[in-house]
Amino acid sequence: MRDPQLQYQRQSVINASPVKLVIKLYDLAIQATYREDDKRLREILSTLVKGLNFDHEPAEQLFNIYQYCQNISREGRFEEIREILEPIREAWEESATDAIVRNANGSTPG
């Protein structure tokens, strides 16, 4: 029999919007900083890099941030990485919430 929590996690990923997946990656990265898991953290940051769309303005800045975090993770500066990633994660969360509100009100992005 499958682990129910693992099954739930898989289903939540399958059903998640792209923005929610980005938020989940940030959550995993931040968790890795608490565990001081340099390897996992760098894997997650690499996944975030691969997902960047350089047709949009913030992609280059995010790329530079992710690279910087990868570099300092090798030095064990996990608290600094959290201080960088947590506000960005919150901005993604706020963006997702705003989109839900706009959709509920029938507004279109303008």
C-alpha cells in the first residue's frame, strides 16, 4: 500500500498552478537551508533557474540571485540565503493571492 502522505503530496503537485509550484520550490529551498543541506538546496535552485523565462524582465535578476545563493550555500551561509529567499517567496505568494482575487472578481490583468 502506498504512503497516503506521499500520495497526497504527489496529487497536490499535479494539481498545482505554475505559481504554486514555484512557491513550493521556495518552500523546499528554505527547508533545505534549515537542514543545512547544501546539495539539495543547490538542486532546487538549479530547478528554479531552469524554469526562468528570460523573455520577462525579472528573470535576469532572479538568475543572479539564484546563482549567488548557490555560491554562498557552499560556504554554509544558510541564514543569509533564507533572508534572501523568504521575501521573494512571499512576493510569489502575494502574487498568487492577488490573481485569485482578480479572477474571483472577474477582472483581467491590465
